[in-house]
Amino acid sequence: MTRTKMRTEPDLMKKGWKKHTGILFVLPWLLGMTFFQLWPIVHSIIISLFDYSIFREKEFIGFGNFAELLFDDDAFWQSIKVTLKFVFYTVPSRIIFALLIATILNRSTKGIGIYRVIYYAPSLIGNSVAIAIIWKAIFDKNGIVNLLLSNIIHNKPLWLGNPKLALPTISLLLIWQFGSSMVIFLAGLKQIPKEQYEVASLDGAGVLTKFFKITIPHLSPLIFFNVLMQMITIFQYFTGPFVIYNGQAGPADSCLLLGIHIYRSAFNMFRLGYGSALSIMLGLMVGLVTIFIFRVEKKTVFYG
Amino acid sequence: MKKNNSVRIGLILIALFISSVSAFGTGVDEAADDQSKPVQIRFAWWGSEGRHDATLAAVDRFMEKYPSIVVKTEPQGWGGFHDKLATQISTGNEPDVFQFANDKYMADYAEAGMLYDISDFIGSIIDTDSIDKGTLGWGSFNGTLYGIPTGMNGQTLLYNKKIFDEAGAAYPEDSWTWDDYEAAGIKIAATGKYAAVDFSTQLDYVSVLIYQMGGVIVDNNLQVVCLKELTKIYEMAERFRAEGIFPPMEETVVHNTQQDNYFVLGEAAMKFDWAATAPMFNTSLVDGNLGSIGIAMMPGSSEKPASVTSLGSMPLLIGRNSEHKEEAATLINFLINDPEAAAILKTVRGVPVSSKARTSLRSNLSEVDAMVFDAVDKLSAISLPAPAKYRVTRGGAANLGTIIQTEGEKVGFGQKTPAEAAADAVEQMQSMIDKAN
Amino acid sequence: MDSATRFNKYHHIYLTLIGVIMVYPILWMVIASLTPSHEIFLTGRFLPSTIQWSNYTEALSAKANYSLLDFLLNTFILEFFVISGTIISTSLVGFGFARVPFPFKKILFTILIGSLLLPQTITLIPRYILFSKLKWINSYLPFVIPSFLASGIGGTFFIFLVNQFIRSIPLELDDSAMIDGCSRFQIYLKIILPLSKTVLITVALFSFIWTWDDFQNQLIFINDVAKFTISLGLRMTIDTTELMSWGPILAACSIALLPSLSVFLMAQKYFVEGIATTGIKR
């Protein structure tokens, strides 16, 4: 068992307040956390109770903003629909892809380095403006995707122009970036004792049984971790649709993610109070889903 | 001994930190506090590369003539320009001189007290004698003059001569009715090209059409009153899409900006746009061997006096928080009145408002520029002069535009009927205006 | 082992196929960036008729005072300060959590982990107002100052990473230094820091990439074209009121991606191991 404490603790031998100077090490984080994370959360709640616009004086309106977004804002409900759909398309697909590819790569004893590089690279550059522009070009009516598919499909789908196809196409942009999860799963897979598989094989277990009875349970903490972190990130996604549609939200608002609605309310319409109320709704939703995921974790995750 | 090292390192880190912080300055300029240094002013505008190049050249000439003034230029794209401007004004940081979209934002900004009354400088530094009063009126709101328009401009029908030739259709005429437009459209659609860019989702064109029909989007009581007109426009667009005159909405939505649309790509024969954009489109079409431009009045213009289709556009304003208002006024006067400026700027902002500038340019115009001049002349003849009636929007033009666009798209995707979409659009716009006031 | 070899042959084929699809967008971008603009769409050819280097010269040329090179330079300057601040602060804080006793440590560590779950969007508007009051808008301060306080992009994650790493350094080293009379800070500086090179390189690399791509924050806090980063500058190329020439735009994209891709290719080991350690049971 590795030690975590030192043999001599000169600090603790000092008198009075000097004992606690260790906290200075984390002082930067304490300051940063207070000013840039804790206080903003509190402030956000405060602002959301105001009509806070760049054009007028602040005015306290209590829950007015919340009433508005619940009862008087079609765009809000549209954004909820769109965001939930988006998370639902993206997160499971990414995790599944990552799992599958990681499992396959894990079997090989050599030469996976290059695959790892190729699959992981999109994760690093995928969130950039450049890739969003590329996506717009590739999925254009006359773009390379339709060109390559022209032997199979005979009309050219408008991936980004059709309100039914636009959101999945953008979801694809994020699914393409499954590499980071894959790498985590690969590392996790390496930790599973090989004997377990061998014993199972001897018992006559097939590939699928081994996968579901050994691999998945062992990876479940990582799967849980990935699902959680990705859900939180993807709930707030912004860059893709914003760049592809030039600040608009896709055909007939089909890509109006909540992050974009918040940005528009706060920075195009200058309604900072309303934007804060929307942000809080986002936070609440993320919180609810987080709790749900934790509940599921209690029942399904196996810490061996 | 060891303690000293730690302290030293700590001090170095702190020093590094402080110096890195100070290396970053804020947006506020530190120049020109010193009396002996030239005065520095900031000048911001939006436009395309052509306008940028011309304006930069004109500013260079200005600085040669007025060596005590240094102009820091801030050329930008249209996207986000006014958002940024509003933010800057609210933090007291706006440029000394800035171009402004009076048709969209004048009412809002003026009533919020964000603009500066420029009339002090009229007659003293800024000469407005050679500017037609009607045009000058476009720089004011409710009787107060805030800026000097830089160009006379208006919505016109731009057309691609090559596509018309290939379809064997006659070029658009100023006397065209909407029936003529539709007939020509069907003829062109038969050849496989689209006849026009869908105008039903863009605020600029929708608003002009509403005026043509005798209505207005928002009246003086801040009521949205364009339900009838908007319904007609959505219905017209739906019909045109069915007839192949407009492309399907799926294609329009990904090619619906001024720089990326079927007209400039040579896929559609006609487009509504500001007369002053004609040279830019012409260059693009000619370079790509896709055709060349003609300009006509919008269909229906000859049937009734168009409510307002010409305006003194893109006024230059002086920042309310500017600390060098006189120098700012000097720059404005130069750009508007000086014949050298006119010779450099030509028609990048439309037809020059100063009659002196116009006269000096007339003789040396390129073919396209001459077309722009002619178009604006015609527009002036048929439009009403009173800007007070021309209230495009209120409560945030960009956002009314977004509503009109989204609802128009829904019609295009078959999600709503034109009547439903127009009703929803009106309701949302009213709601938005109510909240903003 | 027999089934393993059988796996490898078929699976190599699948993996290669998928790999090609994964890489294709980048490949297409590079090829298209060297294609004359009017050939990029519509034509059924995979390779350009001529190699259009002029797309790159056009992309790099100055438009109205500023060029891509200015934006690249701006971004590198921003990165320099952000990475410096991140390394200094996260190593300090990570060391603090890993080695130093202080009051409320357990609670604070829980808060640290908990803050990973905080949706950053909630802090966007308040931070904007805060920076607005401090007059830091339109500068790089909204990025640099937080990075010195371990609150930049990915800050919490980095603290965690450093913490994990330092825990794996044997305590004997600390002990002997302490016996020699070193203060904690000297242990940090002279012993732990040098040994932490790998994790700090990982922190620097991730910080570089994530800041490079941080579009939304840059969009809100930077207004002056003179200070635009590469993300903002790139977006301007599709946002100007001028005809879009796809050739130069794609060339610009390639240029914008070059630093990230190069950094990744040269240092993949650090990326992969860095990500992998987050999965190791905490």
C-alpha cells in the first residue's frame, strides 16, 4: 500500500497559523474557483431574476424570465427537443463505436499504434472551426459524400439543408470524434486479466458471452465515466451548427441547440437576464440527467 | 539560504505574472494623450474586400491631407458588426466614426440614447449643401440628425444576362409586373436553371415587398401590422418553389448569404439586392465566366408608387463617447464631400450623396457603376422621401429577421401553411417587441 | 491464439476501411485546398487538374489590413501565456492536493472533483459581465488570468491529472529532502517538478489544443479584428460579404489545422497516455 503521508511533517510541528500554510499551494485554484466558477453560478441565479438588457436599466422581475421561457418561448421548447435528440443520437453512438473498436484493437498484439493515431486524431481537431467548415463542404449537395454515394443513391440528399437530416449530420461530426473514448477503453481493456477470458473459453463461452459477461462489467466504471462526461459536454455543444449555419440554427431551427439559443438571447438580443435563466435551465437539465446516470451506475456498475 | 531562493522565485513568478498582464492592455487605446502627438481616431465599417480596399485608400489620402490626425481603421464583415457596436457603446468604447445600418437600427439606438446628435458640426466642419435634403433626412430620426448618409442605394432586381440569353427570355424591364416576373421565371425554370433566389426568408427583401404592398412591418405604436402582406409573400414563394422558379428550401437554407447564394454561383437568374452590390456580383460572375449583370427596378414598381425603396444609406456617425469629435467630423466631411475621396470610393457604398461628387464621377464610370447610378436615379424618382414612415424594424432588426426567416423556411419544408407561418411570425415578432420595450 | 490470428486478418481490413473513412475529411481538405475553386464541387474527379498553390497564397494574403498570419501569431501569443499559467498553477495545486496537508483538504478535493460536472455554459454570461466590469473585454485577459488560477479550459482536469501523477512518485524522495531541511515549496520546485515532466508536457499539449479550438469564449471576449485568433479569423473567411472562394477557404482551414495536427503527430504518446490515465481507477 503506497504511503500518502510523509514520515516527518515539519508543517504540523509549527505553531499556530503556520501549520496551515500548505493551503497556499491550492490558493490559485481557490481564487480561480471562487471568482470564475462559484461566484458566476450565484450571479447567474441572481441575474436570471432580472430583466437585464444592454439597452435599459436593470429591473427585478422575479421569475418572469422563467415564466417566459416555459410558457412564451417556442424556441426554448424547440431547443430542448433538439438538444435531447442530439444527445441521444451522439452519446450512445460514440460510446458504442469506441467500445467496439477498442475491443477489436485490443485483440491485436502488434501494429495498433497507427490505428490509434488515426482514430484519435479527429477528437483533437474535431471541435475546431476549420473542421466545421470542412463538414459543411463535404456534406454539400455537390460535395464529396454525395459524389461517393452516387453509385448507391441516385438523388443527392441535402444533408445540411433538409431539416430531418441536418441534426444527424452534425451529430455525425461528434461521433467521428469517438477516439478519445476509445483510447480510455483501450487502457481499461488492458487491465482486464487475460485469465478470465481463457477460463471462459474453456467453459465454452462464445465471443458475445465473453464480451457481455467479462468485458462490459470490467469496463463499466469507464463506460459510466464516459457517458457522464460526454453527456455534460454535448448538452452544451455550440461550435458546429454556429459555424455551419453562420449563426443561424439550421433549416427551420432544426439545429437549435440550447447552447445556441442561450448565445442568441444573451449576445444577439442582449437579454442577459433571460440568457441566464436559460442557462440555469440547462444546468438543471444536466443535473437531472446526471442524477439519473448516477442512479443507473449504482445498479449496474461493477467495481471489481 | 534556501528560504531566500524560494522567495526569490516567488517574486520572479509574480513579476512575470504582472508583466504578462500588462502586456495585454484592454480595448482602450492609450495613444493621443500627449498634446504633441497626432490625434488618433478609430473608424469602423462593414463591407467586402472591394469596399475595404477603397476605403483604406481614401483614409490614407485623408491622412496625407490632415497629418495631425491618425485614423485607426477597423474594417469588418457584416456579421456581428452591430452586436459588437452595441456592446461597445454600452461600455463607452465605440469607434469615433462608424458606419451604421440606419434602415435597421436607427430607431432602436436613437431611442435608447445611444447616438450622438451631429448637427453641431453641420455647416461648420461638415458641409451638407450639396446633399439633397430628402437623402440627408435618412441620417436622422425623430427630427434629430445623427449621421450623414454615404450613399444612395435601394433594392433592385439584379439579373444574369447569360442565363436569360440561354433561355431565350427577354431581360427584365422596369415596367415589369409580378406576372411578367413569374412568366419569365417559368421560362427560365424550363431550361433547368433556377429563375431566382428565394426572397421570402430575408428581411431586406421582405420588408421592401411589404412596403410595396402599402404596408409596414411595425407601425408607430410598435404594433406588428404586416400579417396580410407577409402571408401573401409566403404564398407567392410557395408557388414559385412549386413552379421551379425558386430552388427547394433545402438548397436555399445552405446558400442564403450575400456571398454564398445561387445567383452569385450562377445557378439562378435573378436576385433582389442593393443596387450598390451590383459591381461586386458582376466581378464574381465575370471572373467565373458565369455571366454578367443587369439592373432593373423590382417588379411591381411601376404599378403604384413604391412606398420607399431608396434611401440614403450607411450613414457615418460620430461616437457619443468619442473624445475627438472634431477630428471625427473632419473625416466624415472628407469622405462625403472631397472629390478625391469620391474618385477613390466610387460606388462602394452606392451613389455618392454629394452632388459635387456625383458630377465629378459621372464621366469616368465603368459600365456597371453607370448602371448603379442609373438605377438609383430611377429609384429616387419613384420613392417617397420621408424616412419617418420607413420604419423597418424595432426591437432588434436582426431578430425580426430571424423570425421571418425561420417561419419562411418552415413553409418551404411543408411544416406549415403560409397563413399559419405568417400568423406565427407576427405573433413572435409582437412578443419580441413587447419584451424589448 | 488461433482465433486471435484469424481476427487480425479480417479485422485489419475493417479497421483500415474505417480508418480511411476517419481520415478522409482531412485528406479531402488537403487535396481540395490545392484544387482550383470551381472544380471543388460538381466534378467527379478525385484529383485536381492542376495543383493550385495560389489558393494558399490567397489564403495567406492580407485582406483589409489583416491576414491569417496575424491571426496565427495572435493565437500563439495567447497560447504562450495560457500554457504558462496553466502549467504553473495546475502543478502547484496538483502538488498541494497530492502532498500537502491543509485544513479542509478532503472537502476541497470533493469540490474539485465535483466541479468537473459543472456545465460551463452557466458561467458564460456572469463571466462576461465580470470581465466587462473589469474592462478585460477585447483583450486576452479573460483567458490568461483564469489560466494562472487553474481555471482555464480544462483546468480542473489538469489539476486532477497532476495530482494522480505526483501520487505515484515515491515519498522517500520527499522524506529525504525534508530531512535535509527543504521547505515544501523547495520539494515542489526541486524534486517533484523535474520528475513531473511527462505529465506537465501532457498538460501543456492538451491545453494547447483545447485553447486553440476554444471558439465560443473567443467569440464573446475578443472583438477587435486586430486581436482575432485563428478560429475567429477563419470564421471571418466564410462570413465576409464577398464571394466565397472555396479553394482559399480550404487552404485557410488546412493552415489552421496544421499546428494542432503537427503537435499531435509529434507527441501522440503524451496525448494517448494522458487520456488513458483519466480512466485508471481513482
